[in-house]
Amino acid sequence: MKIGSTIQTKGAFLPASVAIVACALVLSSCSDKQASSPAPNASVRRDFGHGTFNPAPNSAPGDWTSQARDYANSRYSSLDQINTTNVSQLKTIWTFSDGAQYGHEGAPLVVGSTMYTVSPFPNRAYALDLTKPGAPAKWQFDPNPAPMAIGKACCDAVLRGWAIGDGKLIYNLLDAHTVAVDLKTGKEVWRTAMADVSRGVTMTMSAFVVGGKVYVGNSGGEMGVSGWISALDIHSGKQLWRAYSTGSDKDALIGPRFKPLYPQYRGKDLGLTSWPAGMAPQGTGAVWGFISYDPDLNLIYYGTSNPGPRVPAQRPGDNLWTSSVFARDADTGEAVWAYQFTPHDQWDYDGVNEMMLLDLPIGGRMRKTIVHFDRNTYAYVLDRQTGEVLKADNFAPQNWSAGFDWKTMRPKINPVKEPKVGGKVEHICPPDIGQKDWEPPSFSPRTGLIYVGIFNICMDLTDHKVSYIAGTPYDGMEMTRHSVDGKDGDWGAFLAWDPVAGKAAWRIPETFMVMSGTIVTAGDVVFYGTTDGWFKALNARNGKLLWQQKLSSGVIGQPITYLGPDGRQYVAVASGVGGAAMVQKGRPGMPARGSTLYVFSIDGAGVTAATGVAAPPTGASR
Amino acid sequence: MKTPAVVAIALTAGALGASASGWVVSHERSAPRDGVVSTNTGYQGPASVALGDIAGGAVPTGAIDLPNPYGDSSAAVADGKRLFTAMNCAGCHGYSGGGGMGPPLNDHYWRYGGAPAQIYKSIYEGRPKGMPAWGHALPADQLWKLTAFVSSLGGGVEPQDAVAALRGDGTGAAKEGITIPGEAARAANDE
């Protein structure tokens, strides 16, 4: 754990929280809550003795240089100019429309005095000049991806983010290419063809950069693709290695270093033998969520998608390594351990949701953990060195599982909710998209809580047998979704989750699905958006609503906060509903699509024509 | 072999002339039927979209008001429905045509036209945003049955309305006499 020694100070903006974080480090061993112990009352929580995380790569506090802000996927900012006392004064300072009418799921990135944002298809990139009023574009890059990709993307022509490294903006195109653009000039540096979009492979996840490597994966869980993750050389775009999620050990980069903890994962070529003959190559296990990285262990972590086809009757077996998590050597790609969240996934639950790398006091000692909110509605805590399951608690209503079986290390199936070919099974909770989809939570080391947008929905499901036809859906699920609570019930909620207790500290009901990312700051403010377009700020300690603003479209983007070149703290988020949130289409109050990035500041103050550019704040690295 | 498919092709070719649009000569398919459907960008056949349908600049020929040789035969619709599921059309357009990855087929919005001949063309040639070119894999009779099913979903345009529909007339809500809310209200008051 390095947090105490590596967290950056920023001169005049040094928040009191740094000291508290340090306390958390020193006193961490004093926390001793058993997994089964009741959650502490939120109002009497201590400020220490709970979790923490490594903020590597320690980017400047005023910047936001990767989707999750840090390798651990905390989405925690140490800025506190905007805090619980003044967040109610937030006002829009400028907006930016990219004009693309697909779901806006990414977080804008800020490096120094420039903001970088990329539209969903056609994946146009923009560099916005934060030193000038209204942040005009310095350059625009148009990669012209193939329009065919739109119809090969299961769930809207989205892009979940982009990455910065080696002086480049790096991101995936929907047509299964990865492109790198020079940060200064906006010119293409390299473009690598990763797959053939005509066979149903798209790419929607955010590229992830560690040092000289770019990690990318594919989408197409509904198209019978072969799921994979690849590492590219950041300088040339050349592929260094690729690891498939199904198939032989050779294809999956499973070798001598693979030491899974549980016996069901030991054996030769399980990615082939846990499938009917010949089906693994169309078995998906696509890689379309966020990646995280532990610099001490030099491991990357990511989840794999549902098996294909989505009709389980056609693929008896556990269908490894779908709906799973892999820990891999960041340099070689070799698998180190794996764990399958939903064996023989019958409901399209996937395992792609992010792995938050938190250090938590579990069972009387600090553990290096992964916290993972799976679409199957279990909040898992795993040991990230070994893959040991430490906790598995439901964070929202579900009825597909009758509890977690600590002998077999898999959820017990409720047979009543197993799908049938040609027959309808009603009210399966959660539906295919889970009670939480890809939308990333945040973690505050000041409160020890995780803040996560969730759903409150179920499905009626009829399965149809399907044939594999390249470039068409290998799917077979006919679904309608509805609220857990009946016709007029809520479709969403916002949770503050105590990962040590395995319980919600508090929960806020929402009429519409919450499918935005969240961020939390040293000002103890949490930001999130709703799919009907409200962008909200809450007190991170008690969930009190401190501010909200209705945006032009629904929010499924990931907020960020940063310091402008004028030293002022800003908050930014994209509005532009789409993606899986469109299952709400037709509900009264569901907004139209949009394409607008909003930037907020206290009183709407910022760089103006009259004042010009202010001097950088003392201590900030610009 | 005088199957309905052959009749359909003969009808089509007769109405249009083979030069008007390559799609009519589907029986001259050269691609092997290998079960893999090429997408439109891999399509090696004749020129695809006749501009008259979408750009408005060309004079529409007789092509787009060609009727489905199966008409609205319930047997053809049922066969088409089976094909719609078997060929994974339902995976994109929804099991009842309500849309999903692909556009809905049960409403009155048609990017490439909702008359039978236009639907046939879209299925045969594929479309640029990912719709595969099924002319490679399916014979004409099956394409017409798929067309019959799509036409039955609720938004189909009658062949004789196809030309008017290019201008937004004679179809959908307008055809049902509800062009604007005010008119509907006035009609209600009159009764």
C-alpha cells in the first residue's frame, strides 16, 4: 500500500482529507469487522479503519487523465474547492455538442489546459482549449469508421472512453480498429485493425494505458464472436499479445503461471472442454468493460462477457472462461488466476463490470481486494493476489439465485427462473443487463463507501434456438423488462455501499435507471446522473441531495472534476442517453437522445473574455 | 420448375428490365450458398441502391410499386416469420419487429421504403449500417416470404402507395386520416 507516501499534494489546494487518508493507512489494522457483522450506522461511521486504495499513477490532482482517474478504478478526486457547503451554487459555464446521436458513455479527459473528448460513432475526437472562454476546439479528428459497425453493435453505437499516454489520445473505433492521435496536432499516428467488423466484432470499451502498453478488448457478446483482450505497443500500435476468453489454453495464454485457487478451474484446455464440441470459437467472452491494474503485483484485471449463444440449452457446460474475471501479467498476458462469477450463464449476466482494487479490512486484517458489482447482483470481494472469494452479497433485488454456495464457490440456481426454449419465464430478476451494468462506481477513502448507480428491474424471457450465421446475432433471448415493483415502480436507485460490511449504508430510489458513472471528491460530494437527465450532487456521508440540474438528455456518461488553467475546480459530464438505458424507451418522461457535454463551476465562474487567462494555481503542475 | 420464386423473378424482370436495377436478376447469383451471409460491403453483385428511392432526384420507375407475388398470403407470412427467426433477423429487429440493434419494422418510418419491392431490395442487397445482403444466401421465394412477413408487421406500405410514400404521402398515419392532432380533433367534433 502506497497511498500515504504517494498521494500528491497541491499547495494551496491541499485538502484536510490527505491527513485523514494517512490516518486510514496507519490505523487500518484496527478495523476488524467480520463479513457477517451488521453494517455500522452511516451516521456514526468512523473516518478511519475502513478501506483505502493506491492512487497510482498519481496524475496531477487537477488533471483527469484516464477514465477511472487511477489504475485502481477509484474515481476519487482529492479536489475540494467544490464541497458540501457550496456545491448548491454550481452553474453551467459552457457546453459542447459533438452532434453524435448515440449513447455518450465516456469521461472527458483533462491534461493541463486541454480537454479531450471523443464522440460515439462516428468516433470523432476533439481537443478543447480550456484557456479560452467557451473552450473552443484546438483540433478535431475524424477517423471515418465503417458505418456497417452501427448494425453490428448490440447495444447502441457507443464508446465507453478513451485513454492518454505517450503524447497520444488512444481509443477504439466501433469498426474494430484502435487508433492513436497526436495530442498536440490531432493527426493520426497509428491505426491497428483488430478484427473483422463484418463478422460481428465491434469495439466499444475504453482503451487502457499502463506505461508503454495499450490494452483493448472486443465487443460482440450477442454476435457469437471470439472474445479477447490484446496488448498493443503504444509507440507503433503493433499487437504484442492476445488472450482469448474461450478455446485452448494456448489461445487463452494459460500456462505454468496459472494458479487458480479453486479446483474447478484446474485442468487442461477447460476453455474447450467446458463446451460442447466445436462451440468454443463462437463462445464470446468478449472484453468490453474497464480494466484495472495493480502496479505492485504487475497484474491487470478485467471481466469477460456472457457465453454465446445466449440460449443455455444449446451449450451445456460451465462455458469457461465466460462471465469471469482474469488476472493476467501486464507484460506477457499470461493468466495468473481466474474466477467465474456466473457458471453456464443462462441470463446474459456477463462478468464485464469493473474490478475496483481496494485495500479493505476483512476478517481482521487488511486484504488486497477486488470489489466487483456483478450484473448477477452479487457484490463480490475477492483477494486480488489469489482469486479467493472473501464476500458475496446481494446489492439489489434478485431471484435467479438462492444464495451463495460457499462449498462450490458459485451461486445456487433457483430452477424456477431458468429459461426455457419456446416457453416464457416471467419476472426474472435481474434482467439481462443486470441490476448494475458497466457504469462505474466510485470509492471514497474518507467515508469507506462505494457509490454506485443501479437498476431495479426484471424481465420476462422466452428463449429461441439460434444458428450461428457470421455477422448476425447469435442471441435467442426475447425479453421485456419491467420494474421490480410492478407497473408503476422505480427502475433505478443510487447506493452507498459499505464493502466491508457487505451492505448498503443508504439507498436513494430513482424513477429511471441510474446508468452513469459516479465520482466522489475530498469535498465529500458525490456526483451522478439519471437516465432521464438529472445530474445530481449528494453529501457523500449521508446521501442528502445538495444540488441538481436537468440536462438536455439522459446521463449515461462518466462525470469528472478538474482544475482549469485559472485554478478553479470544474465538474463535467456528458448528456446523451442511449445504450442499455434504451430499454426504457416509451416510458413517460424518457428523454430524447442528445450529444452535449456540460461543464459546471461555482456560480458559473470561469475563464471569460474580459478576464482572460488567470495564472496557474501555486503548486499545480501545468 | 415453376415455383413462385421463378414467377416472381419473371414478373420483376418484366416490369423493370434487367438494366433498371441489378437486384431483379437474383437467380443469376454467382456466390456459393455456403451459409455465411456476406455483409453489404462484401457484396460482389450488381449496383445496389437505385437513387430514386432515397435521393428524390430520379424519376421513380415501375420498380417500387411491384406487388409481392405472394400478396398478403397468410401461408407466406407464416413461412416468412419462421425465416425471420431462423436467419437471426429477429436478433436485430426484434421478435415482433419492434427493433433493437436494427430499426423497427412495425412502424411507419422507412429509411429505404416500406413497399414490398423496396423491402425485398433491402433484404437482397443489405444496407450500409450493418444489414447483411441476404441475396447471397436465400432464394427469391424465401426473400418474398420474408417480405410478406415484414409487410404484415404493421407499417407495410401498399405497392400502389409506394411512390406517394416517397414524398411522405399516402402512408402511415397520413393514410389513416390522422395527419395532425388538430384534424383528428376536428373530425371527432364533427361526429
